Amino acid sequence: MKTTVRGARGEAIAVAFLEKRGFEILHRNIRLSRLEIDIVCRDGATLVFVEVKHSLTAKYGHPATWIDQRKQEKLRLAAELYIEKFAVKDTDIRFDAVTISGGKIDYYPNAF
């Protein structure tokens, strides 16, 4: 399965998971400069930037381990661009992660 197809499936699973928990999805796969944010949503008054990682097997470790320091920094930069572009003010933000591995969904609020 191509990475883009697997990624899109993982993001669809993550969106459904978040919507069931009352999150309002604002954007999916939003590109800002050369950076991308998988999901931008609201959890009440909090703006949430969500990184999604999907794996069919554990061959390369758990997908949560793929969100390393470098990836976190890229997400922080993308969030700054998002906040600037959409003139977000006086709003709490956080970074969450959703991983799908072998059909199991794990959710990490305040992942970093």
C-alpha cells in the first residue's frame, strides 16, 4: 500500500475518532509554506494541532516513536504559520497525536 494512501486512511480514522469525542475538525492536511499539519481542530475553546501516524505492522516500531524532536519542531513551526495566517489570538493551543498500529488507535493529548 502506498504511503499516501495509508496516510489518508489513517487520517480518516483519526478524524472519525476525534469527532466521536466532540472535536470540531477545522482543517485536514493543511499546507503552510513547505510544512503540513495533518489535522487542525477545536476541543472546546482549545485549538489543537494533531499529528497522525499509521502503521500496518510493528516492523519499524510503534508509530508514536516516529514523532521525534525534528518532527515536533516542524509541527511547532507549522502551527506558528497557521496562527499567523488565520490571525488566531487569545486561544489556548496544544499538540496531540493519534497513532494507528495494527488496527489499534492510541490517542496522546498534549503529546509534546
